[in-house]
Amino acid sequence: MPITLEQSEDISVLRLEGAIDIASAAELKKLFIQAFASGHDVRVEMDGATDLDVTAVQLLWAARREAKVSGVEFALTGEVPEAVTSALRQAGFTKLAATMDGSLVSGVASCHQ
């Protein structure tokens, strides 16, 4: 499965593997809902993602907005493949792409700003 969710007492971690596209969008949305329902901070590990289509990008953007509204921290972590940041830029999500670029340096890109 390209998306998994692990929850602990204080954090929810979604791991993305391979191409995240329309075929996995419903699962990604379901897991985001589950993660935010816990009330814990949410991390999305991007290391294994090889490609994101516009549907996946929209879900990441919506999750970032939900985190802001919910008052939880939302972060993208790990080495983000250039193909992923490029897809974000092409879709017009330059701020989110810039955040991901920063994750290459720090290891955690907080989106709770």
C-alpha cells in the first residue's frame, strides 16, 4: 500500500510510498481525517514518494489548512524527491514546494505558520 498511518500518544505519521495519485486519493483523505481526529500533531514522511498528482497535492494543501484551523502542527519530513517539488511548483503550489525544499536541510518542514 502506498500510504500508511502510524499513531502514537502524541503524533500521527503518514508515510507516502511510490506514486500518490487519484487511485490512492480516497485512502490518503481517509487517513488524514483519522490523523486529525486524534488531535495530535501530523507528520507526512515524503522520503518514499516518487510522484504526486494534482489530487495528492490538493489533499496535502487541504491537510495543511486543516492543521492551521485545528491548532495542530503539520509537517512534511524527509528527503523530498525533485519530481515531487517540481510537480508542486507546476501545479501552482509554490509555497508548499518551498516548504518541502526546506525539509532537505532541516529534516522537518513545518507548515503550521
